[in-house]
Amino acid sequence: MKYIFISIVLLFSIIAFSSNSYGQDEFPVLEGPYLGQKPPGLTPEVFAPGIVSTEHHEWGPVFTPDMKEFYFSRRNNKSGKDSHFVLKSENNRWHESEVEPGVGGSISPDGKTMFYTNQYRERTDDGWSELKSLGSAFENIDIMRLTSSFKGTYVFDDGYKDGKAKIRFSRLINGEREAPEPLSKKINTGTPNVHPFIAPDESYILWDSKRDDGYGGLDMYISFRQEDGTWGAAINFGDKINTSTSQGGGYVTPDGKYLFFGGPASTGKGDVFWVDAQIIETLRPK
């Protein structure tokens, strides 16, 4: 697979390589939706090169439902330091600032809850609350990513211990949270199975897995909800997304227009990629 790399002026790259947040006079002028980036087609492109995707390792891109805030994380390949950022759109211009660990993660479809490992934050008038526990049923689960649907269903991995992570779910029934259970073997085949994303309407699940039919590293897969309510067979995204290195962390923007994902992680430099979400429909069984 050949990704399209967008060239930008050297000044943007120099600014983006700093591990600290930018000063207002230094940060490039970014206006319009998606940080002012030109949307991709059905061929993945690096997202915001030199601004979000840099010489370091970036992961965890997520927009709030109103598309006015964009969170992501970066690991400095030289120092090993992790930093976490938010870009906010104010008066149609994006401004960046650094945030504390645990601000980011995934955000519920209604925008009221931010999930981070086995904890969460609630939306407040001036930002986000302190971290709170998801409850005793989740305390001993080493969650790397949890996403939720409009119905309140949680879909999450149970960590990377021994490289044997599974995807689990927990439904909200009559206001009561069910105990977590693993999804079927159609999804939990191969190992590990990590970084799930459930569509807000629960019509599909995305996740990463290493399987015999894969391309070498972790590949992205999708399963569609069947008419009887069960999950269909795992479908590999194919060589338009997956390569001999690892791709993963698939996430569809709240407006349903774009699929974001990370890769190639095996090089130590993970960039954020995006592609038209219509690529999902090309995989849906007819």
C-alpha cells in the first residue's frame, strides 16, 4: 500500500517537532473543519503532517461530537516522553494546548463522557471532571481502549497481558450495567485483539488483530451486525489499509465521514492517517 504524503512548508515541521505546546504567535493558522486539512479520498493520507503527524510517534486521535475539539497523544522518539494535546476551534481558527494525562482517550457519542483505561471523566462547564472509576467490574481489567454506543454499550479490550487480549462488551439494560463478557470467536480469533471501536448505532465494530490471514503485523478488521443481532465474520481491511507493519486504532469521526487510524507502529514512528469512511461500505457483505 502506498500512502499519500502531503508536503508542507519547512516552518510548520520545525514548529510541530517541539514537545511543548505552541505559543499563539508561532502556531500556524489553521481554519475550517478537520484542522483545515484537505479531505482524503479512498486512499489513506497522513493527517495534518508536521502539525499532528511529525517525526515522533502519534496516536489516539479523537474529535468531540461537535467537531470543535481534537485530542491526540505524542511520544518523543528521542526522550521517550509522552505528551497529550487538544486543538480547539474558536472563531473558526484552531488553537493548540497541552493537557494532562488521561485527557483524550475516547468520547461517548453524546459528548458527555471521556473514557480512559478503566476510568472516565464527565463533561463540565469548564472542561472535564477528575477521573472516576467505571466500577468494581472493570477495576481489574487492563483496558487500553473502551468505546461506547448511543445505547450505552461498552466495547473494550482487556489489555495486552501475555499478548492474548480479547474484545469484551458490557450493555446497559434498564439503567443497569451488565458484567463484561467476551465477544464471539468470530471477533476473538487470533491474538491479540485490541483497540476496538463500536459504531454509535452498533452497526459495526472495528479492531486490531494478528491473524493467519493478515499482512504481517497487527491488521485492522471489521465485523458488521447481522439481521439476527449477532456479529458477522471478521473482515480484513485489505492492502488499502494494512501493510507488513502494524495498523490499528481505527476510529470513525462523529460525523461519519472519515476513518482515522495509526501506523506504521513497528518503526517506532507512528503517524495518524485518515481516509474516506466510504471504504467501510466497500467491505460490507452484499
